[in-house]
Amino acid sequence: MMVISNKRMMSMLKLHTTFSAQSMLDIREFLSGIKKRRRKAGEWNMLDIRKFLFGIKKRRRKPDEWDKTIVAFAPNWFKDLALPAPQDVASLHDDKAEQQVFKVRLANSEDRRKSASLLIQKMYDWRGYDTDALRHDPNKVTLAVYQEDKVVGTMSLGMDSPQGMVVDQLYKQEVDQLRAEGRKLCDITRLAVDHDIKSKSVLAALFHMTFIFGHNIHHVTDFLIEVNPRHVFFYQRMMGFEPFGEEKTCPRVNAPAVLMRLDATHADEQIIRYGGMGAAATGVKSIYPYFFSHDDELGITQRLLRGE
């Protein structure tokens, strides 16, 4: 086992780190601990030094480095933003490129739900819709897309349960029909993307992560969503949703709504075929090319299943 002197050890510390007053206190505590364990005076174990330095490094990391991020992505990898091809983007280090990095996280704390709720309220008020704050629900998953410390996109996925789903309030007959057919259901609610975000990739990331949680993890067969009648064509063309209920007035947002349904099999086929292609998928009108690639999807799924 390699040992080094006290003097050599202190030289190494000065070479590799810049210590604050707190760090010096840590050193004293470390030295004291070594002494109490009756190590030979004047000798240090290299393993001890590595563990100590690693501990200092972990404590000095920026909070975001250990904050739970499911996946990070940069929409400037896609050609429609008039940037270089994907293989050249890695060499870009300017501020604009840095600002275009987004992180998808679970809104699984009160602070994160509050941040997501503020975005929902902002975007719904802008459209004249009513809304209320997000609350903890064991049958729901709420996703949030962050740009630095700001929530710029959010979406909630509700799993079917004995308590039902949000869409049951307005379309219970249609939903019960699917249940009777043995379909496994979920509903998409509280979709909001900041109007300052112009990238298709943020919306695509929200929908793809919703697909991963719903289909890959909970084995859902159908995704249901209520949309404003003006947006029916958008959801048909962009993702393959189909109308599944007549127009009604939704009391939750005080606006007209149409129930739409997406077969998970169709979404899966489109992701396998187009996911990750971006603007290279010429002639494709849907948003699926801006989803993650199928390989990335499998990797994300495995990480979530392992609890990473």
C-alpha cells in the first residue's frame, strides 16, 4: 500500500484544490479523525486522500449537478434552428448554445409543483382559461422542462384507477367504452409551454416522456386528452390523435373541449421510424422526428425502471 508524508500530502492538496475556511475546517477534522484511529504519525494512506478530495469535490458541486434530471437535451442540435449539423454542434460553446439546453424533471415536490403551476396559470390566463394549482396525486406524474432554473414546459399524466381520471368528468361514457374493451388508459392534462420557447423539441420531449411513463412503464394502450376544438387538427396531424367524443363545455377551464384518443401502437411505430431525425425527416408533418431516438427511449426507460 502506498503511503506519503504529511508534507507531501499538503502539497497535493494545494495543487489540486482551492480551499475556503470551511474546507480548512474539514481538513482539521479529517486529520483529527486519522489521529484518533491511531495511524502512524507522519504517514497517510493514498486511499484516504482520494476519498477526502472526492468528498470536497462533491460538496462543491453546483446544486443542479445532483438535482434529479431524467434527461437533458439541446434543440439546437436540429437543423431547423439554422445551426450546424449535429456532428458540429458539440464544438459550440457560446452563450446562446448554453441557453438552449433543457432538462426534463419530475415535479415531485411542493416547490416544483408550484413552479409548474405558475407556468400553467400564466399560459391559461393568456388564453382566457380557468385553472387551479397542481396538487400531489399518487396516480399522476407531472413533468417539468427546465431552462436553467426556470420551468418552461409542463404536462401531467393521469393513470386510470378506481378513482377514475380527469376525462371521466366530461366523457365518462366514452372512457367506459374503452375500459369495457380491455384497454389500459391514461389522460394528459395541464399542458403548458412558455410562449417564449419556439423550439418544437420542448413539446416533443414532454409528449415523448409522457409516452415513456405511460406505455413503456405502465403498459398503457391509449392516451386521452381534451383539447379546444380549434386544436383538433393540430393534434391529428402532429401526433395521430383522433376525435373520440363530441364537443362539450369543460367546466374546469370554462372553455369548449373535444376528447381525443391516441393509440399507443401508432405512436410507438412513429417513434421507431422517425424519432431523433429532426429536420432531416423531410416531408414529415408530424412532431415525431423531434422525439428522442428509439435507442434513447429504451435507455431512458431502463434508467427509470432502475430508479436512476
